Amino acid sequence: MKPPPFEYHAPRDLGAALRTLAEVRGKVLAGGQSLIPMLNMRLAAPEHLVDINRIRELAGIEVTPAGVRVGALVRHSEAERAGAHPLLTRALKLVAHPVIRNRGTVVGSLVHADPAAELPAVLAVLGGNVRVARWDGAGPGGGVRTRDVPAAKFFVGPMESAVGPGELAVSAFFPALGEGDGIAFEEVARRHGDYALAGVCAVVTPGGPARLACIGVGPVPVVVELEEADWGAAAQAVREATEPDGDIHASAAYRRHLVGVLAERALRNAAREGVAARGA
């Protein structure tokens, strides 16, 4: 199938893109790895398509002691090669296939908000945020306005984020790990490169709490915080916190069992990695 007709826009700066989005009802094109198939299958029918690939100010990765800020045009493969954040790098290796990672964008994956995707879990477990911009031309000080939306409020539902009409997600911020933190990302998929049936992203703080984000078992990433390193009890806590649906790939009961197994595995591996790092 072919996409329905639309008017194409290719702004060259952020202000122009935001002015266009404020004036028309449209979709944003960055990597296009989710949007283009949706257009071809007529699951989306925007009247306008706003291509942001010429806006070079959205293409950078900024590393500070506080964390890593990834621009809206940074491809999965570029962020993976940069290796600026260990947990983000690990998750990116699990995303689809190399040909998709070469075009798909980190921020685009977050905005797409697929509950089985890896990157929303990374943002959620780290307590990161997404910077959203809009055009405000009112008054003498009118122009670009931005707001930072925390991960806990950014993912609203399946395939639904907090980016509103006329807005553009311009970057995502992934907070740095603490010294000695251990990390892990465990998932199970029917085939390599498929979306996971269930997955768990874990950060374990030495001598302190652990934090998990689960994918594929709820409408948004399910975050679970644990005070004690009782991995068996953690598996049960994760199962009780999740609300998986059944489908042709796996039943709800199987997903709930699987996410508990993955939670225990992720916590043990993260704790082991943290100990090894501190002993190095």
C-alpha cells in the first residue's frame, strides 16, 4: 500500500519547524522507521508531514557530569557508537536490526512510546526527561518555548506520549549512573530483532536500593523500586506490579511469569556487575 496524500514541509531551522507545526495538523518525520510503515498501512493519515532532518541543531549528543542529552536527530547507531551512557548503549544493542538502527532515532523511539520498546524503559529507570518545544509568537518576547517532561509523565499510554499538537520533542536527557552502580537489561523475544515478549532494565546501587523498569507488561514502562536485595521477593513484587495483556505471541500469565524471571536475573547480573566494577 501507499500512504495517503499529504503536504511535505522541510524546514531548515527549529523556529521554522515549530511555526509550521503550530499552523498545520501534521506528523514529524525524523528517522521514519515507525512512521513510514504506519503511513503505508494507512494507520496514520496526516494532512502534513514535517521533515526535521535538515535542522542540524537537533543532531548533537551533549555529555556532562549530570548525564547525557541526546538531540532529536541522533540515530540509534550513532548513540550506540558514542557509548556516552552505559545503560543506553546496552539497550540500543537490543533494538531491532542494524539497518533500522542506522535510521531510527533515540528521541523518535521515546515519542512513539511503544510499551514493548527498550528506550522508554531506560529513560524511566533513570528518571530522565524529554525536552518539548513549541512556537509561541504572542507578544514582543514570542518565539521558541520549551518544557522538560519527566519520564513518569511523558509516557501516557500505549503509543501515546505527552507531546501535544504543535509540539516537537527536541532532545532527551538520560541522567548519569552513580559511582559503582550495576546495570542490566534482560529480555526475551521470539526472534532476534523482534519486540520483546517481556523485558527488564535494572539499576542496582551498592549497599542501597534497586530500580527496575519492565517492558511488554503494561501500557507504559512499569517502574518498580526495591529497598532490599532479596531477588526472589523482587520477582514476586514485579509480577504483582505488572498488568500484561495476552495476544497471539504469549498469554498474560506467561508474560507475568516471564517478567518475574527476568527481573530476578537482571538484578543478580546488575549486582554482580557493580561488584566487579568496584573491585576493578
